[in-house]
Amino acid sequence: MGDRKRPALFSIPAHRAFSDALVAGLLARHGGDPMALAQGMILLPSNRAVRAVSDAFVRASGGGLLLPRLVAIGDPDIGEQVGSALDPLGEGEALPPAIAPMRRQMILARMVQQVKGDIDAGQALQLGQALGAVLDQMQVERVPVSALRDLTLSDELSRHWQTSLHLFEIVIARWPDELARLGCMDLTERRNRLFDRLAARWRDHPPGGFVVAAGISTTAPAVAGLLRRIGEMPGGMVVFAGLDQHMDDEAWDAIGPFDPDPVTGHAPSGHESHPQYALKRLLHAMSATRDDVAQWRWGSEHDARAVRGRNISNAILPPKLTSRWRDLKTADRSLAGVAALEVATPGEEAQAIAIALREALETEKRTAALVTPDRQLATRVSAHLKRWGIEADDSAGLPLSRLPPGTLLIAMAQAVAERFAPVPLLTLLKHPLVMRGAGRLAWLDGVRALDLLLRRPRPQAGLVGIDMLLIPFEDDRQRVLRDQVRDWWPAARALLEPLERAFAVATDLAGQLAAIREQAGALTGDAVWAGHQGHAAADLFAEMEAAADEGPSQADIRALPVLLDHMLGGVSVRPPQGGHPRIAILGLIEARLVQADLMILGGLNEGTWPGLPAPDPWLAPRIRRELGLPRVETRIGLAAHDFASALGAPHVLITRAKRGSGGPAVASRLWLRLKAMAGPQWKVADRYAALARALDTPAMHTPASRPAPAPPVSARPTVIPVTDVDRLKADPYAFYARRVLRLARLDPVDADAGPAWRGTAVHDILQHWAVAGTLDPDDLEARARAMFDRPEVHPLLRALWQPRLIEAIRWIAAEVVRDKVEGRTILAVEKEGRAEIADVTLMGKADRIDRLPDGTLGIIDYKTGKPPSARQVKAGFALQLGLLGVIAEHGGFEGVEGKKVAGGFEYWSLAKKGDQFGYRESPVDPLGKRDKIVTADFTMDVYAQFEELAQAFLLGTTPFRAEINPEVANYGDYDQLMRLEEWYGRDDG
């Protein structure tokens, strides 16, 4: 049988449902003879396309049917192998097997690390992956390695790109030897040879049944040659998806590619971002033109009106011809069946899309699909659909890095990389897979106790830091908590210690992965490897471990979390069972050749659809152009083609949000083109936005008013610490929450050594020094230094705060010695006292009480920071010092003998003032100078203010009204409880 000179080329226009139209035509041609249909073969671009066409046959058959052989030609970009039907056994010389993708990535990473020398395993793997992508492109386009040596580089090319090219040449030159050593070949090269062999075999011995290549748009020379051969065979056909046959010759020629300039020899770049560029380039590679392509005659009930195809063509005109839009007739710019929805936020967009999908189900047999490259949007829509009990079939799945097995493995790496710092350690111990089963509750009790114990500055690194944190010491205020953790910790430590020990010696990637895998099983009872998610994680780890010995030789543990996140994020996991049969969520690759009755194209913002092109770290754009490789803009063209194809559905809703996760968003160029072309025919679907807003809007609502709880007198405290009087004065509601409701804020885990912690540490040092009685400055400094040697003190805190504290401690010692010489005596330190004041028990702890030379008492309050101002004290917002004086005058400090008149009040601050650390500040003055309170009147003034507060709030029924006093310390711990944002600033508040 002779070849036909004119190939049989067809195109299914965008307004037709590709899979259904293809199947309708094949059944019309071959459906009369079931065996003829069964003997045929259909080549499709991907496994997803195979499923789409198979489903179309099921829909069209209405009963039993012998299907033709459906074969995927494979897509190297998504790691798909060529269908086995194209790789028959026993025909000619067997081709070497393709190298496993993971093994290839590891070897390339090792080679990259060898030539660069200063990168860790994580960086090497990412660069190796990018290197493999460039190598694939060179093999797909059949660009020989020798072309790199023939490049003429000008001095304008930056040194960075020249260095990258040099390293690239080194690695590429070594790669064939690696493949020869392994007895393998690259997947793309093997694919090329299979196609060449198949084209040669079919030239002499074409198959007995029909062969159809459908929906293939790759421009690879090997694929183009095979498609040409199929088109020329008897019974062979090539069917393109969405080739624009409405575009006139001027517009078609304006796309490119262009002929070289006769003078310079350089060809201007074509519009690779145009949706028709790839198809035009494929036709050129097949030695065919658009005139050779006939329109597919068959359609289906899922098609849109034919005018849609012409209007899509108008919308995608090349940039220099968009001026034609001004002269378009109404019929040529009409987009009947297409509506646009623009909302404020991604959350509102997801809600509106979910409502549109839900609405589609109201019509029997109607199908709907969301197509978006935005995975966050897809996840949100899935969550919204679940409120109606709809499980959407999300074909893209979820990345393994976001699923429980992946997050556990990353958490383990993070904990080891940060040497079991509090936050990553607790993240690991609280993970839902850890100790899953009967012992989970007891395990969590211990973890919660450890959580409370770690709400302090970070301990020393490693598990030994937790060990040292559990050592009891004098005046331990957390002894009970420490004892609880000490009983639980040995079992937890036994599970973590092998991990720490393994990483202490494992500097290679294989050893690190083995340690993570081994202990992940021990921590979870192998639950991490169970289920379809666990099986995916196990398969990936098995591949990584098997290939790790050939991977990077130097593996920095600090880079392991990023490495695992990258590798796990590259694996998508779908649930084994499908979702709703009429609702689907698709990515761009999954949506190719798929069409529903309602297509929702979501996330139409620049940078999302089309996405930002990934830069090539190896070859500069100019080098890629010189080599004849596709530019990074090619993917924009593919995304635009996907958009144009999806626009052909009977009903289309395109959506975007004005804001993204990082701020204001710019509308996609595809959105703007469509809107500009449609002009007054632009239809909006604001009703979905209105429904989204109404769905969660209550029929009526009453904003919270400023809270003013008024509990009965019996529920009000009659014992009050002096430290809470300031809170009662400044914000009664905060006092109510703390003392009546007994709510206290927890310190954060791995907290900075803030004023409270530093103050407690300094008070302990000064207390024990004063109790010792020697008042030796050297002894005080030694105690301060010993405090920094305590197990819970982090080395960073020691390095940053110790020098400042030592200077301030020396100042205190010098001041105490000077006061002693002047006749001043320390009577008590850290002395607790209480007294009945205004029918209320007032209690407090004085940092220090001195006997002054005149026989009166001096009340001293140590501050690690800036003390309250005299203005705050006079206004009644810092009464602590004065209240301690009132307690002293009422004899509330047991053991303080002699004259009980407070004659001095001082803050001793350890902060810096001028050139030294440490200074004294008094809020009072004997003569009332500088608008301070007169010293002799201070305790009477404080007594009067406290009596007023006690009568109103503690003994009376005055409401504890929420107050905001910007001049005092912000008691913001209870802002959420008081619903501050609902009432603050309102006129009625």
C-alpha cells in the first residue's frame, strides 16, 4: 500500500467538546463494525487524555462496546512514560531501559555538587532537577551537545551566565559516560528513538486497523515525524485540538516564527506566548500548513454555538492586530454563554465558585468543572462544597508535603536540623501520627506538660538541653510540672535519641534518609506508612534511599527540611475513591481535552493564569535562543491555549479576585484581552458574589458594646496584690478577667528572655546575696555569673545579656556599699507582707526595705527596664511602690522593727542611662519639685486612691468597665475577650 501525499489532518474547533466530538466521528466511521473499531489505535498526549476519551466512549455507546487501543505517547514534563503499545518486545534491537527519574536526579545532583563545590544536597538536587529539564529540552528538540561548543558569546553576556554555561558543559559532557556505566538511556531520548522506529516500521508495514493521533500539541521533531507518518498512512488521521481556522493569513503570519534577517542572519522571536504558536510550530515540523487541515465534521450535545469559536479567535489576535477590535460587529464580539465574576478576595471567589458548582447540580445530568492552576483556590472550593456534602473530584490531588505523612517527615527533619529546639520539637511530638493508638492520650499529657515547661527562654541545644531543664534547683517554682515531665520524658527520649545519634554521624544523604525512615516508623508504630498517603510516602522514600548512594556526597542536616519539602511537594496524592460524578476540579494539564457543560475558569490573575515562567538557572535566555530551545514564555502560550480551549464550553464562568495573598492583584492578560474585545458585550455574573456574601451574612446582628461586667460583691476578691491595683485603675476589665475569671496569659514557647523573666532572675540573685549578709560585691557578681550557668539559660542569652547585667550588678553593689557607709541598713529583701487596708487585704512583696539614716523606712523596687514616670505615679497608674509603703506603715511586714514610717521611695533600674548601666529614680520629692508628690504625703495620697478603688470595685457593685488608657502599660492580654475591635472607636462606646 502506497503512502498518501497529502496527510489526513483535522482539527476539532474550540467550541466543541474534544473527546465527545472525536468519539462521535470515530463511531460514525467505524462503529458499524465492532471488530474494526476494536482493531484501531488512538494515540493521545497523556494518561488523563486516555481516561477522558475512554469516558466519552462509555457515554456515546450506551451499552457494551469493544474500545480501540488507547495509548499515551507520554509527557516528559510530568514524568509519564510512553505507552507500552509503542514499545513492542522482540522487534529489532532492544533499546536500553530508561533511567529511573529519581536515580537520574540524584546522579545529576552529585555531578552538580562536584563541579560547583560549595552547595548542600538540597541545592544540588534542585539544580540537578533544573539541569535535567534543560537536558530533556535539548533531547526533545534534538539539539546536539556540540552546539554548546559552537556558540559565539559576546562580552555583553554577564560573567554569571558564562560561568553557568561552563559548568553546564562540564556536566553534560560527563553525562553520556554515566548512562553508559548504568546501561540506561534518558527517557526523552528513548522516547525519540521509539517514535523514529515506529514511524519507520509503519512506513513499510502499517497496522491493519485505523490509527488516530488526537490532541497532541508537542513540537518535538520525533513526534512531528510520527504524526506526519500517521497522517500519510491508509486509515491514519491526525486530529488537532483547537487549531484556529478563523484567523486570517495576516494574523496567522504575525504569530511567527519568522525567517532570519538576510543581513544579520538572526530571526526575530515569534510570539511564543500566543495560544496558537505551538500548533503552528508543530505543523511546520510536520511539513504541513494550516491549509492542509480540514475541520472535523462531527460534534456532540456538549458543544457550544459555532459563533463562539470565531469570537475566541478574535480575542487571541496577535498584539499588533488588536486594533481590529474597534471595528468588530456585535455578533463578532458577542460572548453569549460566557460571564465574568470579579470579587474582592480569594475567599469570596472560592465561595462564589462553590455556589456556581452547587447550582449546576440542580439540573439533571449537567456537569461542571473548575479549572485553575491556583491550588489554594481549589482547596478552598473543595472545603466550601463539603458544607453541602459534596466531595469534589480534585484530579490534581494534594502535595504529599501537606498531608500527614509528609508533614511528619518534614517535622522530624526540622527538629533534628534545629537540634530539638522547643518549637520544632513540640511540633513533632504533637503530630497526629505520633504514638497513634491506645497510648495517645497519656503521650499528649506528657507533651502538654513539656509545652508548659518550655514556655520560657530556649534551653541548650539537643536532647541534653531538655535533660538539664529537668534538673531541680533551689526555690524551683515549677517543681510539680518538672516532676510530671521527668516521669514522661525517658520514654520520649528513647524514641528521639536514635535520631539524634544517627545524625551526629550521618553526613551522607542515604544515612540521613534511613534515620528519618527508621524513627518515623518507631514514633508512629508504622502508621506513617499506612493508607494510600503512607504508601506514596513509602514509595518515594524507597526511591530516594535506593538512589541516594549515587546522589550528593555532602548533605548538610540544616538543608534536609527544605530538601524533603521539595521532594515531597513534587508528589501529588489523590484519594483512592472518586468524588461527585458530575463535579470536578482540574489543573491545566488535567483539563486538556476535557470539557463540562459549565466550565469555571478560576484565578484569572497575572502570575497565576498564566503563571510566572520559571527561570532557567543554567542557560541565559539569549543562549536558549541561539540553541533553538523553547523560551520560558512557551508555557504562557500553553496556558493561553488551555484558556481558549476551555472557553469553548456551552457555559463558561471566569473569575478573579482583586486581592491575592500578598496584596493587590493584577488581572490576567487573558482576562483583559477578553474584556477589551467584548466591549459592551462583556457579561458579569455578580449574582454569585451577592449569594456568596449573603450565605454567611446573618439576618440581623448586634455589635458587642463596651463590656462592663458587674459580678455580685460575694464574687469580688477581697485579697488583692499590689501589682494588680495598677491594672484595676488602668483597665478594670483586665483586672476582672485576671482576678475574677482567673484567666492568665501563657508565655510563648521558646520565648525571648523578656522583662518578666529577667526581673525574676535578678530578684533571685539580689535576694540570696542580701540574705548571705556579707554584701560582698565579688560575691554578688559571682552569683550573677552562676545564674548564667544554670541549665535553662540559653547560650545566646548568656552572650547578649550577661555583660549588661554584670555592669548593672556592679553598680548595685557599689550603691549598697555607699549607702551602708552613709548609715543606711538593709532590713529585708523579697519580703512578703499584708495588711487590712480599707476593709480589703492588701498583699505584696517588697524587693527591698531599708532603714534610712533618719530612722524611716526606704522602699526599693528593682527594675530591669525603665521605671514608671512621676506623672504616671501621680495619676494613680503606678501605685505599687506607694502601696508597699502603706503596708509597711501598717506593720504588714513581719520582722521589720522600729519606726514604721515610709520616708523614701526609690526605683533602682538596671537599664542604661548616659554612659553607665544602673541608676536611681524616685517618684516623690521632699518639697514636691518637678511636679512630683511630696514625700510625706505619698502614702496618704496612695491610701486615698486605693480606698476609692476598693470601695467602688471590691466592696461595691461598680462595673468592671473596659478602658483604654494610652498613657499606661497596655494590658492587651484580654483584648479578644473584651471584643475590643467591635466597640472601640464607635460613638456609642
